[in-house]
Amino acid sequence: MNNYIDQEFFNIIKPIAENEEFQKTKRIDHHGITRFDHSMRVAYFSYKITKKLRLDYKETTEAAMLHDFFLDEVNNENSIAKLRRHPNHAVSKSLEYFELSDKQIDIIKTHMFPVTFTPPKYLESWIVDLVDDAAAIYEKVYSVRREISTATTFLLILLVNIIKMR
């Protein structure tokens, strides 16, 4: 959480981030990082954008933090089904631990539009949807780049050792 130095942001997400059940998202791989870290990234950039636009940034930040709050309820599903259903799992899980407004429910439920077919009702929902897409792309590209870098490093070390043996 130290990557996000905005004290107001930290105060908004603190009750969620410190929730014992939400802490379990730190153990779930998500786009090459943890689901917790992904949620922090989406919440932070959603916070910055909605605050700058003078929108409802507090509710948006909380909902963005909860947009992927599910543990392993959908792991047995194929990837398209998982993409379509996980927002509803996140809403259900969030409601077990937190009170949500209608806007927050919409933000969480529609963060996978157009994969899910219902479009967002609020500008804040559109923002979280777009921020989540951008974060997911960034995280996937970074993850693949890291894997390629690791493989390249391994091959270079192997090559150097082969040359040394000659």
C-alpha cells in the first residue's frame, strides 16, 4: 500500500484493505500480480480520475477496491464464463462484509462491460470499467515481459556457461 501516497485515498480504502477476508486476495494470482494489488491499482487510478472530475470519488474508490472481491468461487469455470460471472460474485462477497450503494453495486457489476452485456449506468461505473481494462492490459504485458526477461536471462547464463566449458 506504500505505492499510493495520497493520505485521503488511503483513508478511503483502509477499512476494505484491512478487512480479514479481503486480505485473502493477497494470496490470489491475478494478471501476474495479486488480486489485492490489482484492486489497489484500479481503486487508486479511479480515485484520481473521479476526484479530478469532481465526481463521487469516495464511493467510486470503495467500489473499485471491491470490483474483484471474490476468492475461488469461479475457478472451475471456463475463462469467458468466469469473466461474465465474477462481477456478480464480487457483489455478493462485498455485500457480506460491506454496505454498498446502488451506484457501487453498478460499478462492480458492470466493470466487465462489454463482456458482460449490461452497460454501466453511471459515469463513475464507466471510469472503473476503463481503468480496470487499462490496468489488466498493463499487468498482463508487464507479466509477459518479466517472463520473457527471466527466460532470456536463463538462456544467456546457460550460453555463458557453455562457452566457459569449451
